[in-house]
Amino acid sequence: EAGVAQSPRYKIIEKRQSVAFWCNPISGHATLYWYQQILGQGPKLLIQFQNNGVVDDSQLPKDRFSAERLKGVDSTLKIQPAKLEDSAVYLCASSLGAGELETQYFGPGTRLLVL
Amino acid sequence: QQQVKQSPQSLIVQKGGISIINCAYENTAFDYFPWYQQFPGKGPALLIAIRPDVSEKKEGRFTISFNKSAKQFSLHIMDSQPGDSATYFCAAVRPGDRDDKIIFGKGTRLHILP
């Protein structure tokens, strides 16, 4: 079974630039999550999708971050404009459904460095 | 406000020894407590999890001990091996109708000496 795919794996940008990350979840997984993991900390949930609808984006800095999952499969996370403090690993995860964290799998993450 | 406190920040254990990582939570609404293992360059992977209706859960060399009254839970790794060297995160989950309010600890970097 293929895992959660993410791209790119690494990205270096200058502050105020824009960046986008892509995630392809495990086939059949209805719930998709984006997490931010700052160095030395645990992941922090940014947004959770159920199919193509947002069920929780309470910790997403909406003035600069946006995410979509238009067809209920792939998802993109965008930062515009980036700040230095956005340097982190952005993890995508998917699960069969909400409340089924036993089925949650993480992708390898995209490591973002903002200069 | 940090809702899940994890300690220690780093841990060195001899091969064959017992590794113990502790976590404490504040919100009594949490009802699911997973532990994740993360290797460098990889995403976290679910290792073992427990619900508050039991005090202990064991899977192979990994055991979770849960103390509901103290709002604490811990991960024990028996017969620790060099391959167990990784960062471990505890987490706590508060149920929602459609979302999973999951809060992670800050992680423990475990190193097993060969």
C-alpha cells in the first residue's frame, strides 16, 4: 500500500516570497491533515479536511496560509507571503475518517527554510 | 498554554535497558493518548495508544502506563535496542463531532547506546 506522498521534500525561499506544498493521501482516506512541526517541537495541527470540506482550521494563520482539497483527494498548502518564523517541516497525514487516528499515517514532510 | 507536557527532553539508555518517557496533561476531556515514533527525515508513526478506561497497554516491548487521577501517562520501552533511537512524541486527543483535536508533546530524543 502506497503511503502519503508529499512534494517537494525541501524548499528554500526568501521572506515575503510565496510557496506551495502538495500532498497525495493514501487511497480511500477521507480525512487529510496538515501539520507544522517547528524544530524541537511536536507537530501542530494547521488544518483538517473531511473529504473536500474543512472541519478545523482554528490554528491556521489565515492572513498568510491557505489550503484546499478541491476534489477530496490531493491537497495543497500555500504560504503567501512567508515569514522567517514559518521555517519548519510541514507534514501531511491522512486517515480513513475523523476520529480514526489509529488509521492515521504521516507523509515524510516538506522542510521549509525561509531566509 | 502547553496542554501536554513531556519529559525528559532527551534520554540516553544502554542497550538492553528500560527507556521511560513521561507525559502529563491538563484537560480531562482528552480521551485518547497515542505515542508516536519519528526517525530523522520521516514523519511520525503511531507506535501505541491507550484510552483512559485501562491503566496499562502492552505491545511487544512497548508499554503505556496510564494514571487517570494524576493525569499522567508514560511509555516504557523494555530491552531497548539501538534501532529504537528516535524522537518520541506523546499526544492527547479530544474528541469532536468531525474533527480530531490532537495536541502533541514537545518530544523526547532517545539514544540507545550499543
